[in-house]
Amino acid sequence: METIVVIWLEDGGYALICACGQSQRLTHKPRTWTYFDFIWRSEKRFWIRCRACHAHIELCVCYAREAVSQCPSS
């Protein structure tokens, strides 16, 4: 399976880059994303999945200005 990387941009936004070649700057409206799907898994956990290769990354909700990190395995 391919890898998805989440990058913090200097202007305060995020970008997604998948190893299959898809990339997209994030907005606050996941329904407008062209290349990735946003899927809630629980109250604080969600997946971002590449529409092209179906790779996914599980992330946790975090506070503003914190780096997005992978969820702890609890």
C-alpha cells in the first residue's frame, strides 16, 4: 500500500501528498476535496484516503496550531 504524507504549510494550511502521485492542499470543507476522502472513524479519529490507490492514514483531532500526528494505539 502507498503512503500518504500530511505537510504543515507556512501560511497555516496543510497539504496531502500520496506516494501514488496525488496531492492536494487541504481546505476546511472535505466534501470539496478532489483526490482524497475524509472518513470519521470515531469521535476523535479519522481517515484520509486516496481516491486513486485507496491508501489511507489515520489521524486524530488536535488543537489549532498543533502538528497533525498519527493516533496513539489505545
